[in-house]
Amino acid sequence: MKSGKVAQFSLGQFFVHLIACVLAILLIAPPPQQALGLTDTTLDELYAYGVYYYNPSGGSSDNCSPNGPAANGQNYAGVNVFSEADLAAIEANRPFYEEAAQPYGFDWRLLAVIHYRETSLRRYNPSNGQGVYQLYGHGIVFPPANSISDAEFLRQTKLTAGFIHDSYGKGLDLTTPEGIKRMFFRYNGTAQKYIDKAVAMGFSQEEAQNGEGSPYVMNMFDERRDPTSPNMDPRWSGMYVADGVYDSSATSKRPGAYTQYAAIAEICGSNSLNEVALQLAWPETGHGCNAKPEYKTAMAEVGTGDVGGGIPVPGCSCDRFVATVIRYAKADPNVEIGNTNKQLVYFRQHPELYQEIPNEHNTSNMQPGDIMVLNGHIMMYVKRDDGTEGIASASIGSRTGEFNPGVYFSDWRGDYNIFRFTGKTPANET
């Protein structure tokens, strides 16, 4: 079942050393006769020892620029989720991914991530006959255990893109985190054990259906789901280690598909704020000032968790909750922390980042992730994958970040001002 710090030398030097190593290996070893095993256990071993795909045609040195495949390349803890060799392989394969994805209008990086998850970016058919993308259950048998040509790699990539459009991603919005997660989960197989795990960890049933409990999808996305973290939730243990074989104590050292996608795709704007707000807020009320573990991690990372300004417990403050969401989403690292009046002034002083939206007392012109603020309170309009609208917010000294169903547009202090993070000036909008 599918279930540090970079050395201080240039990428050119890296390839010189890598080519020398590969040539040395080729002189003493015959070509491989079969692919390595594809269980997560074996792939974890390869990952741990730095065994990565190598493409002799090379790739762009611009791997981490806005024009390359990686925007940041790191997970929540600042750990690189791809090696330089991975990024070089992705860049070399990028024209194939792009050509296959273009007719369907989804991001080519989805194919790159699946290729990594299934066969570690190799252009080599494994011995199980499922090809480089491990297309299982479609009645297609690929010639086993041999290197494949560019033409065959493109054919398999196009087949996979078609199945994403017609099957795994059918009915999903693949421009949203929720849709992307669910597509990855479907691709791997929506195992009930992973759904049950997500619910046990406090995710809603809808979130569980998106793969929040699947290591294939979400491993190392946050502290709770990171086996390398001392603060991993003990309920995160447990995964399929072979077809039909579930090990309740097993964990994986490989980043999940969505963790990788978030690292190489520039996920920003209101959809990201919506996703992060739902990630940091409890899915229901009644937790008092007991912040969700993800929220605690985020506050510590972005520097919003220090107690001050009359706040008795970190996280029990509306201004800090919204500021944490915005900073943790990497939308605006300089957003004002508090108080709400200062935040209102800040949003209006930065039209290059925040567009003010008319308050029409309904959500017809609003998008999930829109910020609602007045002098005295701030909150975020959010929408769950099942369509439930609500507010993600906290309150000073009384409740931590939580989701409240329903949306209100004014209170005794007046109408809320609505802002949308756009990251660009109104004059440059298209």
C-alpha cells in the first residue's frame, strides 16, 4: 500500500563531486537489475542515508528562487524537506510535469511531489509493474525493473495527471489546501485507520477525510505530527508498513506529501490564512485559555507568545491570535501584534498588503481568511471544507483560539472593518 544546514559549497561544486562519485560507482558496479523495495521503511532508510535520485543532464542552479521549484523548501521547524539533489531532479523533470498538468489547470508541483513520494524521483520502473508513479488499480502494467526514456516518462506523467483530474482530484478544488490534501489522501488510499487517528487527535470528521491523520499526507507538517520532535503526539504513531500490514508503533522519517507541497509551492494569501486559522484554532468552543498545541508551537515560532499587556495566559488574546495566524502563514512577518486599534491603523497604512473590503453585512463579497477588525476586537472569517462558515478568534483572558460557527458583522462597538491580505498594491491588481 502506498501508504540542517546545507554544506557551504556552491551547487556547481556539488555537481562536480556528485558526478565524480557516480562515475566511480559506474566503473565498479554493473547497472541495477531491479528497483529497490518501495515500502516506507526502505524509503526511510534511503532518505536517512542521503540516497537520492541523480539525473546526469543536470538542472538549473536557481532551485530556490521564485522562478525555481522551491519558495522556501522548509517545514514548520525550518528543516529542509528536500535535498539539493531532490531539487535538481525536480527542476530537470519540471518540463514533463508542466506539460502533463497544463491541460487540466492544476499545479505541476503536485506531480513532482507524488513522483517523490512514490519512487523518490527516479526514472526507473520498479519491479511491481506499477511504474514511477505507482499507478495501482488502473489495469495498466508497466515493463518492470528498467530505466525509462524521456518519452516513456512523459507518457506515465500524463497518465498520472489524467487520473488526478478524473479520479483522485475529481470534485476537488486543487487550488486550496483542503482539496490538495484530500487528493493526496485519495492517491495513497483513504485508510480508515488514518481517519480514526485524525479524529482521536482532535480533528473534525471533515478534516480527517482530508488526510490529517495520514503520514503519507501530513508527516512532519507540525510538531504534533513530527516523529523527530520530542513533542510529537503519541497518537501519531501507527502506519501501514506493507500492503495490509499496519504497525501501531511505526513512524516515518519522510515528510508527507502536503508538507513537501507546502514547502515548494508559494502558498500565500487568503486561502492560506483560512487554512492556518483552522489549523491553530480548536474546532469547537469550551477550551478556555488552553491553547491548541499547534497554536502554542506557532506562537513560539513567530514570537507572539510572550505574556504582556494585561494578557494572563499566552494565546488568550484576539489580537495575538490573528497576528499569529498571519505571521505563521508567512504572509506578513511584521504585522502588528496588539492592540486591535494599532492593528486597524497598520492594515490601513499598508495597502500594498491589505485591501479593505466593504462590509455588506453578509459574506457575498468575502473570502475565507478575510480579517475583521474594529477598535476592541479582531477575528478572522473562515470556512471549513464542508462549507461551514464561521469565525476563528480568541478573547483576552477568557478563551484561546477557537472556531465559532456563524458570522456576525457588527456588535455594540459598531461595524467591523474587513481587510483581505493580497500582498500587492490596489493599483497593480489585475
